[in-house]
Amino acid sequence: MAVLENVNTGKRTILFCHHTIGRDISNRCIIDRKNISRSHAIIHWENGMWYLTDVSSNGTLVNEKQICHERVRLNKNDLISYSGNCADSCKLINADQPRSFLQAIDSTEDNIELPDGIVFWEDQTVKTIYRDVNNNFLYDDGKIVCYVNTNKAFLINQVEYEFIENEYLEDTKRQLSLTQDLYLELILSCDEEDVQAIIHLNDLTFDLGSRAYNQLLLQLVKIRQRDKADGLTDEQRGWIRCKDLGDILSKEVLKEVDDYYINNLIYRLRKHVLELHPYGNIFVNIIERKNRKLRFGFDKAVIRKEELYIEEEDC
């Protein structure tokens, strides 16, 4: 996220895609000084760069050069002054693209940037905020999935945050067609104790390695494929109660599996896939959740046993 820092006070301000500065209260940044125009300047993001446009009566200083009714490109460490008074002089200390973020309410905690999502623990369950292929942010609390709107509040590690939307749509376009060729490949060892997971997306592959949560994925894939073979509809197939899934996993991993163990696997899996740039957000629903039930979320999966082909089918 781009940040302006006041050179006098050290106060930092996150830049929005369209950031207006002036004396009028309708501006995002209000400077109540006589030599500041009601609408003084606009800082905005365009084609991968930040620009400042002066719309004032007295002009704006950028690196001590006065501009008047002009547009200039901004770069990191540029100095900006709207009145010539050091009290409002600021430096562009970060020139990254605008991002939506979580802003701490009544707290000194840092803001949390949301390039594509975040997964966290709260109330002993996994909660996820993520971006879908339509650029909408969604919130999954394990019971329901809902859209996230500006000022919606979240509790993370006992700190209350609110969601602040700050998106430039040209930079966040997603292709819906990407998911058409999305599938999961699971490779089992001869004794089926180790499971390797690989996500395939068109010509790209994302290796999840051999992790504990792959056994969870394997069981969910088998359940969804079984339900398809039994004639269940797409909406019905694959769902299983956490308790019943725990019973199945207990036999596979040879230890008692409870809700906390399953939640921990989901947490680790979602953290991993969100790090698979640039499409990690598309993979978040590799496990879907609803009313304490789970299912494998992709339409297609392949299960192989070492080099031997076992089955390949839609789920």
C-alpha cells in the first residue's frame, strides 16, 4: 500500500485510489488552512503509477517545484507540500499499488493489508477473508460465506478491525475461465501413508508437497466422488459432518481426530494456498465449509498411486 508520512509529525496516511486533498470536509484528506483551496489536489493511481494533479488557486509544491493546474508523476520519497507550510509537508514513503485492508479500531495495531486474503483463528475456529474471481471479498467463518463490505468489523487476536475497500479494478482483474481447467492431483505412496498434492491450473502446477492436510483432502475427494457415483446432485455431493470425517481420519492417521485437529489442518492448508501467487485466492475453497460440514471444493480431482493410474473423474 502507498503511504504518505508527515515530515513534521511522522503521522502516516494510506493513499486511496482517488485521494482528494483540500479544505472542504468532503475531501479524504482535510487541511483546514486559509491558503489551502476547498479542493486543492488529487492523488490517484493510474496504469501502475501514482500521479498528483493540482486543482488549487495557489499551486502545490512537489520536490520544492511548484505546479499549478498540472499533473505530475509521483515516485517514492517525493516531497509534497500543499501550502508551503512545513506542517502539511509529507513524503511518499511507499509507492506500492492501492490495496484493500483491515484497519484497527481504537487500537495502535498496524493495519493488515489484503492483497488477496487472510486466514486466522478466532473463537477456536478458522476464519478466512479472501477475494473471489469476481474481485469480491468474501468472509468464511465455517458456518456461512458472505460478502465483505466497507466498515464490516472483524475480531482478530482480540483486536477489532474494520474492512476498508481500496481497489483499482484494472489491477485486480481475474479471469473466470481460469477455473475451468482447475483440478487437484493426489499421488499416494505404495502403503498409502504419504499423500502428495498438486494443484493444476491450465499449464501451471502448484505443488503442495506431502503435508498432513493432504490426507484430509484425499478423504474428501473420495466422499465427493462416491456421492457422484450414487447420483447425488452437485449441490448435495461431498458434504460430511466434521465429527464423521474425524472418525474416518482417526482410522487413517491412527490417532483420535477432533474438530480442533481438522480446523488446524484447514488453517494450515488455506495459509499455504493463499501464498501461491498470483492465484492463491482461487484455491481457498479447495475445502468448502457450511454449518459444521465440509466437502472438497473443486469439480475435478485425479488420484494416482505412485506411477500407477487409479482414477480420474469430475467430482
